[in-house]
Amino acid sequence: MAQTDTRPRHAELGLSDDDVLGMYRAMLLARAVDERMWLMQRAGKIAFIISGQGHEGAQVATSWAMRKGVDWMAPFYRSIASTMTFGMSAEDIITAHLAKSDDVSSGGRQMPGHYGGAPYNIVSLSSPVGTQVLHAVGIAMGAWVRGDDVVAMTQFGEGTSSQGEIHEAMNFAGVHGLPVIFVCENNGYAISVPLDRQVAGGSVAARAAGYGMPGVVVDGGDVLGCYAAAKEAHERARRGDGPTLIEAQVVRLTSHSSDDDQRRYRDPAEVDALKERDPIPQFANELRAAGVLTDEREESLRAEVKAEVNDASRSAEARPEPTADDAHERVYAEPIPGGGTAVPHDPISDGGH
Ligand SMILES: Cc1ncc(C[n+]2csc(CCOP(=O)(O)OP(=O)(O)O)c2C)c(N)n1
Ligand SMILES: [Mg+2]
């Protein structure tokens, strides 16, 4: 008779109790940073916030399968939990949102939510949705040309999956068998536009077949399921077997951003029901059932996270503001004496570009 594996699910996946508690802590921390930034936005300290609440399970789990300092990430604007799992600290995230001069993402130049960090192998994103997906494919292509053992991961929404860049990126990655993991975080809405107005056929994962790669659907509330899919995709990429598309079905617990109100375009009952699919209590329940998470542990993790966010926001707020002299840094190779533009530009004689 075949022996039944009685180990908890995480152990079967090669994760220790400390690993899964670390994943849970990372989710709590990302949520707490996110919530703190909403308060800072409402207090007028942050211009804009675009939240990752509801996406934390898929983000922590898929990023957990990547190697810090080796692999690369091309995130999107909801990637708070992913970028933190990849190495960004709570203070890095808050500093970027406050647009302080020493912000690791851009020195305070990018919009809030435009995560990046050279020390962490995270490339900064552009505001047009989907451009980062091409960047990830380029990184993977570069690694392949150099013979480096590098996997690139990128994240994007289901609305974005209808952009032309996604087709180009996935087709190119499929043709060349590149080591890329495409993670589509499907939260059912592109701002106020529901899935059926964005995705013909209703499935993002099904499109993978057209690009010659596996398309895997995972429940974003099932953290270990997301990890298993990412781990397999990572192994596949490293074996030279090419890219994978993971469609993580997540919930957007907040409005699209601090600039809209989802009660205007979603049924209140639908908004209320979202809480049932919040990945944080779902993972907590699983860890409790596995005997890993206790009341005491939960309490101490939450206290640690609260202290970390308090320290991070205090230190981030104390960082220096950019000055007028900083304006040309990271824009031109040489500082511009007197602060003029580098090359006087005459739109007519230059051909009007
Ligand atoms: C090319 C382009 N078109 C439109 C926008 C405006 N915009 C910003 S986010 C967004 C919704 C994207 O939805 P989805 O891809 O599902 O991601 P989600 O925000 O739901 O996570 C849109 C339309 C943009 N930034 N870039
Ligand atoms: Mg969406």
C-alpha cells in the first residue's frame, strides 16, 4: 500500500515552520505599511497611494520562490509585498512615497507606487501599464546571452494583459524559451472596468497556450498554492525549459487608488464579500491548523510589525526633502552648471520630436 504523506503541506513543499511564519510576517508587514500609507495620504503627507491590499498572499508566495540578489523583478504599482519580499524595507517603501531625496527607487522623482531598487535587482517601472513585462523579458534575454543563471519575474494586472506589450513579451519569451515568470494578478477590475470588458474569453492563463508556455491558475488566497506554482515555474526556467504564466486570482480590497471610490462602480454586497477572500486570515487559519501559528505567536508578530512600521515611518519622515539643486541628478551624466538644460532644444530645427 502506498504510504500517505502526513507532513503538513508546507513541509511537503520544502518549507520549514520558520519559512511559513516568515511568509506570514511578510504579508502582515506589507499590509501594515500599506495601511499606514493610506493614513499618510489622508493626512496630506503622501500625494497618492495605489494599494496592494488583497494581493499580498500571491505576491509574497511567488516572490518567495525567487533568489534574492540573483534573480530580477520587474514589478507593477501594486507590488508592495513582492518588492518587500525581494528586499525593500518598510522604510524604503514609505520613503519613496514621501518623495524624499534619498529614496532608493528614484530619489523622489517617480510617482508613488513606482517601485525600484538597484541594490535589490528590482527595475523601476514606467507608468504606462505593461511596459515592465517587456523589461523582464529583456533581462531574461540578457542573462541567456551572457549565460547567467538568472530568472526574471514580472507582475501585471488582468486589464493590462490585453495590452500589446504583453503579447510581444510573451511571444518573444515563448519563441526563445527565456527564463521568465509572468505573474498576472487578476483582481477582476481594471480601475472600474470589470474582467468581461477587458479579457475576451475570461481567462488570462488560457492565453499561455498560444505562446507555447504553461498557463497556471492559482487562488491568490491559497498562499502555499501560489508558492508551489512559482517554485515549479522557477525550476522550469532554470532548467532551460522556458517561461510560465501564472494567473493568481486575487481580490482588490481597496479602491483602485486613493483617487477613486469603488462604491461608485461595484455593488456594496460584492465589496463586503471581498473580505472573505482576504489572504491574511486564510493563511493564518492554515498555519493554525498545521500547528505552526499560535495566539502568542500571532500577538508577537503583530507587535513586531507595528513597531517596525512606526520606526520606518518616523525615520522616513525625518529624511531630507529634495532641493532645487537635486533636480538634475540622475538625469544628466554631468551636473549642469547654473541649472540650465543640457542641450538647447529647438523643436523646429530638430524636426519637431
Ligand atoms: C497604457 C496605459 N493605459 C491606461 C493607463 C491608466 N491605468 C492605470 S492602472 C489601470 C488599470 C489596470 O488594471 P489591471 O491591469 O487589471 O491592474 P490592477 O490595477 O487591477 O491591479 C489603468 C487603465 C495606464 N497607466 N497606462
Ligand atoms: Mg485588475
